[in-house]
Amino acid sequence: MQLVRFRPAGDPAFRPGLVHEGRVHDISARHSTMARFMEAFPAGWSAKEVLKPGMASHAQNDVELGAPVDDGANVYLVGANYKKHALEAGLDVPKIPVIFQKPTTALVGPGGAIRIPAVSTQMDYEGELAVVIGRRARLVKKADAPRYVAGLTICNDVTARDLQWVELGKHRIVDWFSSKCLDRSSPLGPGIVPLAPAGGDPHKLRLTTHLNGELMQEGETSLMVFNVWDLVEFCSARVTLNPGDVISTGTPFGVGGFRKIFLKAGDTLRVEIGGVGALENRVEKDSS
């Protein structure tokens, strides 16, 4: 029961929809944004609760899916949140979560093209589990955090490795903006599933990333340094999390950049998480 953001052919605007029995049902008359849907169903949803007589629907092949997040929503991501990934990157395992943001202009929906910009030649994949906030969250304690996560989706936090570091005097720092925020670089989707299909626990899921059919990443979400509830507590102590906001929880071992494997036009990436779905995208050069 995936919540998606879609548009019919020829329509300029994306809108919320629910995939059920092979069709995308237009729920935008009742829930005009993803945030409003999350506010209405913060504990999960079912077809019986959401679908009403007279709602328009479309065959899945007749619509385009966008990233399942409202334009301008907050998308938070976590760096080095798997020990083996931190080590492959030459980093210490963090003692507190390392959080950065990505604008929604950096996102691309399922099936859309990851664009390689002119400013980078070293774009790298990072398959991740992402969680979607269902209730306004401020100063949430870890024990209460499960009440604030409405659903799960998939993020591919594509990163420009050649833009990731800058020298500042005697110090080397991360340039989050240049390496993580490039237009239409990072897929999110294909949709949002309620937490229930994962048994209410997002820490027992298998994640894989394939590049052109070859397995590159294989991990379990149980191996996070800081689990989802830790992250909700940490983030909500610093900013207010709103319905529809996303926290992408970090990538496991096996990214390409530290093996000198970089994305090129014509590549296909597929990130799959058990109980959540599969996110597949092609890669092309940005010709705009």
C-alpha cells in the first residue's frame, strides 16, 4: 500500500496518490499534500481508510512518479552511520549523529534520470533506508520516537566525491553543499509504505544496491550506529520535524567512490529494501 506522488501524462503538477491493485488512485481532493496525508494518518493507513467511491484512478504505466515528498519539505541525511562505511571512507565512527540537509531540487523520482553535472566527474551511489515523519516532533524522547515515524521509503544519496572536501587553511572540511545538493542527483521513492509491513521495526531490513546488475552494497539496517529512534530524538532536540519531512539513515559498506567506481551515462542503479520496495534509476549527463 504505497503512498506516491504522481502526475498523469501532460499534467505539470504532482499530487498525492495511493497505489492499490495495480492502479494509482488520486487522493488529492482530500489530501492535497503529502504532509496533510501524514497528518491524517500518522500511525499508518489502509485502502479501506483512504480510498473512497468516485476517486479517479490511473494505470501505473500512464503516470509519472515523483519523489514522494512535498516541494520544499525538509530532507535530513546522516553521514557515516554504518561502521564499515565509516572505515571504508577513512573516517572515525561518529560519537554523535552527523546530520546534513538536501534540498528537494536535488531529488528525482523512481525511474527518473540521475543527472551528472558538468562540475563533477566522480558521482557515487549510496543506497539508504529513509523514514518519513508523521507528527510534528519537537524534543521527542527515544522511547516515544516510534509514534512519530509514519512510513518508510528508499533514498539513493548520490554524492560528488570530487567536490566533497575543501581545504580551509590547515583544515580539511566537508563541502556538503557541493557534494550532496546537486540538481536532480538523488533518487527518492518509489513511494512510502506504512511502518507496519516492517513489523513496526525498521531495524530488521535487508538493503542491497546493484549497479548495472552487479551487487555493490548488501547490509542490514540493524547495523546502524545510531538507529531511527536515536535519530528522531537527536534531530527533534535541534529542529522541529514536521509531517512529511524525511530522515535518510545513512548507507552501508560498499559505495563505489573509494574503489574508484564512478557513475557514467547509461548506468542503471537499483536500491532494494525488503518490505519497502525497489528504487531504480538510470544515469545521464545533464545537458541543460
